[in-house]
Amino acid sequence: MGIALQLLFTGLGIGSIYALVALGFVLIFRATNVVNFAQGDFAMLGAFAMVILAVELGFSYWLSILITVVIMAAFGALFNLGVYYPLRNRTFLPVIISTIGASILLENGMLAAHGPQPQSLPSLFDSPGFSLGPVFFDTQYLVILAVTLAMVVFQYLLFERTLLGKKMQATSQDKEMASMLGIPVAWMIMITFMYSSVLGGLAGILVAPILFVSVGMGSSIALKAFAASIIGGFGDVSGAIVGGLTLGVVETFGAAYISVPYKDAFAFLVLLIFLLFRPQGLFGEKVGEKA
Amino acid sequence: MSELASTTVTKKRVKGKVAAGSVIYLLVALAAIFLALHTSMPAYTRNLLMQTSTYAIAVLGLTIVLGYTGQINLGQAAFFGLGAYGVALGTTSFGLSFGTSLLLGTGIAALAGAALGLTTLRLGGHYLAMVTISFQTILSLVLTNWISLTHGPDGVPSIPRPVRFQGGNAYLALCIAVLAVVAYLVWWLRRTKLGRALQATRDNELAAGVVGVDTFQSKVIAFALSALLGGLGGGFFAGGFAYISPDQFSFNESVVFLTMALLGGCRLPVGTVFGTGLLIMLPEWLRFLKIIYLAVYGGAVILIMVFMPDGIFGYLAVLWRRLRPAAAIDTAGLAPLRLSQQAASEGARTLLKVTELTKHFGGVKAVDGVDMAVQSNTVHALIGPNGSGKTTLLNVLSGIYRPTGGRVEFDGSEITQLKPFQRAGHGLGRTFQNIRLFGDMNVLDNVRVGADRPGNVIEDGLAGDPVERRALAALEFVGLANRAQEAVGSLSYGHQRLVEIARALAGNPKLLLLDEPGAGLNHVEKDALVALLQRLKEHGLTVLIIDHDMRLVEQVADRITVLNFGRHIADGIPAEVLRNPDVIVAYLGKVNTNAAPRA
């Protein structure tokens, strides 16, 4: 029982990372109908920015976080202009491939700039954590859970309580109508990319102390985040979060009780099962094409 | 007689052109094989060529699935790996011959492709991207971790080659010969009925189904063929390099395969092969870039997508077409279009019978218990104010929507549960309110897909291609045969409508459903449409037409059914129905006048 609780805690922590990246996926998908295969590299960039700022340049942790967030927002804008905007009127296929190209560019660009050596980032807090009964609460996992919760609340308030959020929602639901109502659609999409990039960057900052920071760290997170968003119901915001958490837990339990080498396969097996029996995911609805 | 002779001559000229192309292709292929056999080259060069030819076989699979069918496959390296491990393990662990192992590996790859396709191709789009990535990831894990079978990360060494092709040059020649055959077959596939079905599915899946293409089956076949070619390429790759390991078949390699297809132009086999060669040679030429090579490569992918979305050869093909516009086809000797009609002696009968048909979307009753009958050899109009459920009814009739309740009988059999392509097979043709053509196919191929419908009897006992004759006759009927070779997107809106009608007519429908054929047409085009509809009527074709233009409806309709709020409110001959007080109220609200509604 104690072990199960411990695994649940760890699974939720790692699932939160998937959830944050999945959230970025879903927001961009809703705004542009595009699946961004470079979403995981946003996390990689965030983690590297932290390593460079906090470890190599010796800035304070909080200042480094602030600068990283600013960098990620700017990067999101750049990504929109370079990778999505020129292809906005094309079908989904060229855009998917363009984001794959961006992913190769980012990973290998970072490899060329920073070398293949994996880096590590210390945790924000000195205390490793505390035990409560049989469960050890690792500080970094607690931070991950807290930040994820905070981001979910922030996003809820942004979308439901602010005019900007309403405009972003209107844009994602019907671009033509939104632009007729005077909403600057291109700007809303720009903001969406910036926000998603920041979400990805945050996931990177949070996960960096647990994993090594390497150029490939983003792709495996992104694949699982993508799987998570399909399991939750593609395009659904709460689905992305629930899907991410579910996947984190399934993976952790699978590795503990079934097989460690096949740890990365569980996420995809769950995904295949969902695609076979409930392709619309936990929260999604079936939509047909209109003649 | 002389007319007939002249078409035969044109036909021969076209045939001659194709044959000449094939002869040149054969000569080039033979020359390449000869050079591979007799040129002495460093092992390094030979390896690059071997890699190019075996990769190209796998990338040609992507030409089928991505280029022809428009489905993404981010797991081609996995199928390539299945073929490679088939040969490697078959020869080294199980003592089978190279040929048997190759057959086995290719077969397993094709089966895996078919299984993956059968379970997930209904979803398409980004789901398919994800499923292929999942398959890729799981296979990579299995190759690394199932050590007792695959030797794990160490890989499989000393893979033998077939007995007669032990030498490097001989084996390279074999690979090139296989590639030449595969490329030819893939090129040939494009012009077959299956090839047209794949392209139609790519360009407009919904329309392809309604025209008679089993789109799901087409996609599964495309996927299985693609996996098969992946396996075949992988098998030869294993023999060529004598050693394989799991990291050669990772997700990154799948991305490389995809990029190769896109770079050269994945709709043309020659482009695919060129792209493969270019991407394998590029690192050699770009060595001065050193470590940023892969970053440059990622950037290049984005630039290709932005500036040359159809790849290098796609780009060249467009230029070529601009320089040399396609010649018009000689239609002088064409037999007139024959349409399905029933002998007058049989008298009128009910061709389409709709009983208590309902279609609800959540709480909205778009179609709410409609009864309707269409008599053969009549033009039947379905009218009603906006939102009365006309288009929904048509979509239920053609099988795009499943009805919530009720029955549809067509030509004596019940079709309520059939899929759109099955209904097309029964002889139900239709057009769409917002035109749905196959945008990247030319006018003639668009109509050919219509003629390809299952159950369409078009054998006329003449030499040559009856499908093409049928398609040209249908185009001639709507007056567009002289534009047969043009890109369908270059036609005016009005002409595109006519192509859509020709596409339906080529399938020789028993009943033609026309969804607002007059929408968006100007006066001249509308008059031409009325004339066309009247010609169809003279041919005895049964038509069910929706339109808002009462002038048009009055001119062509024998009977009218009126819908309002998803219910049928009137039925009868035009003169009566248009003076029916309920109909007038439905259109104009409550007014005290006897005037007929006019749109």
C-alpha cells in the first residue's frame, strides 16, 4: 500500500509535466488546428535557458526563471512567424512537417551550440523533502504539482474571466466570425503561441532537476504529452490535464510492477487501446465533416 | 468511319509517346545496372549508392501513402526495420535462405502495415501521425530489449547475401534493378483504377466516397503497400551492409524517410528517388558545415514546406506544365453518352422511397419523419426555406449521415444502412452544394473516378480504354471535353459545377441527386444549366434536385416536395404546390395573397 501511494505521488508529478506540455499542444491546436511537433523542444529550450542562466552565468534562481519566461514568450512569437504563419492557409500536413523540421533544427542547433554533454540543474529548494508515513514527498515533485495546479487556475481565470481570454476562445472557435467582430485574429494566435511556449518552458524548468538536461529530452516528453492529449480527448483543455496525469501514473506503475525496459512503451500501448476503443478520448466528442 | 479512324490515330500517338517513355526508362535503368556491375569504385561510394537504392525503395512506399493517398506515416523506419530484421534473423538465426527471409520480412512488414491501417485509418490526420509514432517507438523498444531474439543493442552481424550476388558490384546492381522495377510499378499504379481511388481519397475523401470509392479500403491498401515497400527496402539494406542494429530504425530515421519523400516531390516516383539520393549525398557535400549540418537540414525542411510544398520535382512539374500546356484531346469520334433509362413500356415506378425518415443532431430535429417517393423518369424537386432540412435529407440519402430512424429504399432494395460508396454502387449519383472536386487531379481524371464506380457497366466492345471513353463522353455531354487535360482548379466556378455533374453522369446513375446546382451561377450559366437539365430529362434520367431558384425549379420539375422545419408539408405537381397556402406561408410568412413564391 505504501509503495502504491509512493508510486501514485511520483506518477502524478511526472504526469504534471506531460499535462503542462499537453496543455500547450491543445491550446495551439485549438487556435490553429495544427499539431505542433516541436512542443517538447519548448521544454528543452526552457531547461537549457535555466542551465545557462542559473548555472553557467550564475544568476539567481528567481531572476533566471523570470528571464527564461521572457525568452520563451519571445521564442513563441518567433516560432509563430517562422514556422506557422507562412503556412497558415495550407492543409495540416505541410504544417505538421514544418514543425517537425523546426524540432530537428532546434535540437541540433542546441547540440551545436552547447555540445552533447547532458547538463544538470539543481533544485530550487535545498531540502530534499519529507516523509509522511510510508510516503516520501520529494520537494521537486511537490513544486511540480504546485506549479501545475497554479497554471491550471491561472488559465481558468484567463479564459473565463478576462476579455483577452474570451477573445482567444472566440478565435479558436471561429476565426472568420471573430475577425468580423473586430478581434485581431493574427494577434490572438501570436499570443497563443507565446503562452504555449511559456508553458513548455515552465515544464522544462520544472523537470530539469529530475532528469538530465539534454537536447533529446523534449521529444520523448512531447510524444507522451501528445499521447496524453489524445487520451484526454484531443482539443480538450481539461482532457489534456487528466490525460497527462493518467499517463504519468500508468507509466510509473507499469515500470514498477511490469517492466522497466518497456517503461516508454506503456504510454503508447494505452494510447493504442484508446484509439481502438474510444478514439474521441475521455472528454472529446465525435465530430463529423459537413457536406 | 473517318471520325473513328482519326481517334484511333490520336490514340496511337498517345500510346506511342508512353511507349517511348518506357523504352527510355528501360534503357536508363539497364545502363545504371551495367555501370554498377562494371565500374570499379571505392567501397565507400558503393555503400552510399547501396544505401540510396535500398532507402529509395522504402521511400517509394511513402510516395504511395503520402503522395498518392495523402496519409501521414511517421513510422516507415519501423517497417524498414521489420524487413531488415527479417532478413538478418532469418538467415543468421533460423538458417533460411536470403530469398525466403526477404519474403518473410517483407510479408511481416506488409501485414503489420495492414493491421495498423485496419485499426486506425478511420481516424486519419494527426491521429495517424501519433499511431505510426507509437508503433515506431514500441518496435524500437522491442528490437533493443528482446535480446534473446534480436541480439539487443549489439545488433546482428554477418548477414549473408544471395549466392549469386556475393560481390559488392553484383549486389548493388541487384538493388538498382529492384529499385527500377519498384519505381516503375509505383509510377504505373498512379494511372490505374486503384491509383485514381487513392488520389481521389487524398483530394476529397467525402466526395470520393459518394462517387463510389471505398475510401477506407483504399487507405488500408495504400498503407499495406507502403509498409511492404518499407520491408523490401529494409531486407536489401540488411544484405547490403551485413550488419544492422536497432538505432538504424529509430523515429529519427522515419523523419529522414519522410523528408526524402517531401524534398524530391512525393507525388512523382522520380522525385522520390531523386530526393533520397540528394539527402544521402547532402551530408557528404555539406561536410564543411560539420556539427550544424543537421540544424541546417531542419531549417531546410521548413523552407521546402514554405517555398516548395510539392518538392523539387513537384515544382519542376508545375513549370513544365506552364511551358507546355497539355494538348486538347480529339473528341471527334466520340460516341454520345448513354444514360441509364428504362424502357417506356415498363411505365413509371417508384425508384426511391423514403419512409418516416428522421435525422436528429442532439436536440435538433433536422429531418423529422419525412415520407417521399421519387418516380422513375421524372425530375423531382425538393424545396423549402433555409434550414428546412433539405441538404440534411440529401446527406442521409447519399449515406453521409446515418439516419436516426426510418427507411430508404432504392430501386427495390433497402439502402438505409449502406455506406456512401455502396450506394454509388447501386446507382445513386450526387453533386454538392459547395463544389467538391478532386483538386489536384485534372478534369478527365476527376470524371474517370466517377466512371470507375463499382457496378458501372461501360464495356462497349471497342479497342482502347472504355473508362476514358466513358469519361470523355460525359464531359462532352456537359460541353467540356476540350478542357479534359486541364487542371480542375483552373476552371471557372460554373465549369467546375459542370465537371461535378459530368463526374456523376460518368458513373451512369439511376438517380442523380443535385444539391443546389444553380447556387452561385450567373444568368448565362443558369440558362445553360436549365438546358442541360432538360437534356437529362429528355434522356429519361431520374433526377432529385434541391434549389432555391423557383424559376429554375418550375422549368424542370415534374413534381415538387416541400419541406419546412424538417417535415414534409406539400407534395405534387409544380402548379399546385406553388399555390398551396401552407407553402406560401412557409416561404413568406402569413400573407393574404395568391401569388406564387418566387426566390
